[in-house]
Amino acid sequence: MSNTVFSAVQPSGVPTIANYVGAIKNWVNLQNEYDCIFSIADLHTLTVKQVPAELRARTLELLALYIACGVDPEKCVLFVQSHVHEHAELTWILNTITAVGEMQRMTQFKDKSLKHAENINMGLMDYPVLMASDILLYNVQYVPVGADQKQHLEIARDLAMRFNARYSDTFIVPEPIIPKLGARVMSLQEPSSKMSKSDENVNAFISMLDSPDDIIRKFRRAVTDSDSVVRYDEQEKPGISNLMTIYSVFTGEDMDAIKARFEGKGYGEFKQQVGEAVAEGLKPIQDKRAELLADKTYLLSILKTGAEKASSIAFRTLRKVYKKVGLLQL
Ligand code: AQP
């Protein structure tokens, strides 16, 4: 057992409230109890076409957002994935024990292949192996992620066990921490699909930087059902259930209290209140992020320290791995 927690978000766009609820918000609770390592997964982002200057800017902006959400650089290691070259190197080794068929079966690979049919690259297929490397390099016990990443975490576990069986005990087999509430925040326009920051329809997601007016407008337009009762039922009322989950996360009220609060009030009033609660919750985060971005020197210094700390762990793990697989060392 180790006491280390690892997680990451890709700088593939402005994070949504789904990334916040499913991942970042939970990191804040874990940082007091565990040795936390949180990364900005820029290498993963390259699996989809990017504008280089925008990717660079979003990388620093994501760090500012982590901190604005309450992730404390004094308590956690915060670093950029590409600053620690061992991630790419361990990926190569793990690739040699990964079957092509396993990767082709991944839900995210299938979804993204449909979405980016003009660019189905090797990196897109290899995404779960890079993610396994991110985790296994740091002797990680727990990985707080949203439910969409559960399948990839299974691959990380399988690869750890496979490597250990073939080359002797090396990696800790990591476990997911999936939040009880908000593990899968759904699209506001299509409640059967997950909310994604790269959705082409901007009304489908709430970005962490949306203005109060946009937030309220998007919730007002959210797809629900023809009933008018605010009641939690994922099967029959996926849209309303999704809004109840979001409201619950932002206000702390449980489902029974929400149902009672909006009894006889109809969807218009409910959607308005969800919008207001989210706008209110995001405001201090947005203000803090803007403040942090004014001091780029400070942000870069955090990344430098983070890269040094992460590298020293990753270096030791990779050296052990190279030795075990039979690579000659100098
Ligand atoms: N809909 C979701 N509900 C709850 N958690 C979610 N996460 C993503 N979507 C939801 C969690 O956010 C963390 C970071 O995800 P990521 O940026 O590494 O990539 P992703 O899972 O592919 O997220 P997106 O928003 O869908 O990004 P794009 O559109 O670029 O692919 C993870 O912990 C994830 O579980």
C-alpha cells in the first residue's frame, strides 16, 4: 500500500463543470490526507489536432484553474506531463506488453475515432497506455477520476499486474476513486451523452469560465422531459436527474431536499435556481484564476518545482523498469 494519489486533466479546452465535479473538486478533499500528485496531461492532448500557441496558453491556464479551485501547491506536486520525459519512455515499454486488440476495444477510442474520423492516429489508440504510465511511474494507490475513465484505469491495473507477473513485483496496482455524486455529469443538450469540454455545441456544457448570464441561459435551454415534476430518476428523467446532481454538488442539498424544495414549482424555476447556484459557485474560482494568471512567474515556478519532484520519482521507477526488462545500464 502507498499513500500516493495521482490524477490529471488534459488542457484540451476550457474545463467544464464535469471536469470540476468528476475530478478537480475531489482532489481538494484528498490533498490533506494523501501525498497528491496532479498533472496537466498535455501529451494526451496531442492525440487530437491542436493549435500549438493555444495549447501552450491553456497549459498555464489549467494550472491557474487547479489552484483557483483550491488545489494547494504547498501540499501537492503540480506538474506538466511533458516536463517529465519518463512518461513517454514508460509508455514505450508498456506498449510492448499491450495487445492492439485491447486498445481497439476502448470506448473512448471508438468514440473519438468517430468524432475525429480524419485523424485516427496511433496516439489516440495508445492513450490508455500513456495514462497507465502516468499512474504507474509514481507508485500510486488511488486515482480520483470520473466514471468515464474507469475503463482506462482497468487497463492501468491490468498492465501493472501483467508487468509484475512477467518481470517480478514492480508496480503498485492502482485503484480508482470515483465520486458518489457527479461521477458522470451529462450533456445539457443530450442527457444520454457525457458532458465534454470539446463538444461542438457550446450549449451542451458549462465551461468553468462561462459568465453568469451564459450559465443561466444554458441551464434554461437544457433538454429535460415533458413532465413537470423535479424528481430523481436516471432512466425516466435523465435530464432532470443530471440537473439535480449538479444542483446537489453546488449547494450540498440531497435529492430529497431538492425534490421537496421544488415541489409544484415546475422546471422553469428549477432551471433558473440551478443556473444561479452554479454561477455563484464558479464566481470566486473565476476571480482567483484571473488573479493568478497575472503572475506568470509564480505559476512557472510552481511547475518547475513540480517537474523536479515528479522527475525524481519517475526517474527511479523507470530505471528499475529498464533494468528488469533487460536494458543494459551504464
Ligand atoms: N462528464 C463527466 N462527468 C464527470 N467527470 C468527468 N470527467 C470528464 N468528463 C466527465 C473527468 O474529468 C477528468 C479530466 O478529463 P480529461 O480532460 O483528461 O479528459 P476527458 O475525460 O476526455 O474529459 P472531456 O471533458 O471529455 O475532454 P475532451 O472533450 O477533451 O475529451 C477525468 O477524471 C474525467 O474522468
